[in-house]
Amino acid sequence: MITVFEESDDFIWLPVAGKKGGVARAFLPFNGLSATYRYGYKAAPSSGTYIDALQNIQRAFLNNASQWFIVDGGKKEQRQYKARWRHGNKEGAPLLGPTMGWVRIPLDRLEKITDQDLGNALSETEEQFAIIHADIAPPVLCETLKKLEHETARLYFASGQRIPRGQASPARLPVTTEQFVRDAAVVAYILKNADGRCECCQGRAPFIKPDGIPFLEVHHLKRLASGGSDTISNAIAVCPNCHRELHYGARAGELVDNVYSRIDRLQRE
């Protein structure tokens, strides 16, 4: 069950209108916390700042507050409920109630969370109440490696960091891949010539494979995809760390220049 917000709370309950699986419309501070919001009975509306309005909606819901009004110019009597709010400040804005339910969120997300976030939280539960924890972030799904790299960088540098919820059963996408026909003789020569040392950082291979060969990876200085040759003059044996830095590191160009200056068999292409 919800609770009425108090100043000492680090969380807050928000009412959400709509049907599960449909469009959610929550009582959110769309005009800021200090703006005036309309709420309460349709026939006798009230107004107040956002927190004041929300607290009154919460109390009305807990008390199931209702009142009978004479409406339609005195033609009929109608029972109205107080736990309602106007979705917008324009005349004729819809009067909404917590028909989808209530969601408890961290207080610091009040001005950042969206109707969709709240609707999704309720859709994932069979209850009328849902909780969004402070340390849980929704998935940011990416269907391409390019988008994955872009979103990863964006989230890495974003202020604050929440633990991601992740995916219990990630969706699968059918893909077709193209790979080059490689020359095993070139690979064997490069690894043998390296003698168990990375030709970039010159450190030892991180481990020995079951076949007795030190684990190093063969890297083409000019990528095959860019027209590079699969020859010993364009390939080096590197440890996994250096391999990743050569592909993605800010110092990749410096590392490549250093390798060319030290190893005689290499030729720029």
C-alpha cells in the first residue's frame, strides 16, 4: 500500500492512469515543482504546488474519499472521487485517476522519470503497485555493434551510474557474416618468431595453451577489411590487451609506429 510523502522520505509514490500494456499517463511535475496543479473533485477542483497536490491525491486514495454532487444543471446526482488530477493545465484537460496503479520511485528521479517508465514498471507486475529501485537501470538494447559502442560510450560518461537490470533472455537476431580465408603458415610463423612474447609491449604471453603454444593473437597492422595483406610483413603477435588497444585505444597510432620502428620484417602498406 502507498504512503503519503513526507519531507524526510527518499522515495515517493506516483499515481498512474491507463490500462496495463496501454498508454500510461502519470501525475508528474511537467511544469516544475513550484507550479500550480489542479486536482480533486471534478465539480469542486482544488489547486496547489506539485508536492501539495500529490499529497492530497495520496490521502484521498488511502481514504477512498468521495462526495455526491448535483451535476448537469441539477438534472442528476453523481458520486465523484477526490483522488484525481488534471493531466495538463489547459481548459478541458482530462481528469485522471490511478486506474493503472501506483509506482514508488527514488525521490531524486522525480523530475527525470517518464510516463512510459512508470507504465512499464506496472506492466511487469500483476499487482496495482510497483517499485523502481534507485540502483536499477532499464536495458538499452542495441541491434548493431556500432550502436552498442556508441551507447556504451554515452552511458560510460553519463553522470551517475545505476546497476543495469539486464536481460534474462536476450532476443536473437539472424545475421550473416563474412570472413577472410587465412593462411595458417603465416599465423604459425608469426607466433613461432615471437617466441612467447608480445611484439607490441614485449611482455610474456599470458598463458600456455593445451597444445603447448604460448597464447598470443595475430594482428594485421593494415586491416584485411581495408585491403591489407595476409603476410608476415603486415602481421604481428600480440597479447590480448595490446590487441584490443591496437583496435580501440587512443594510443593505437603511436603503438603501430613503435612496432614498425623495432621489427625489420614489417612494411607499411
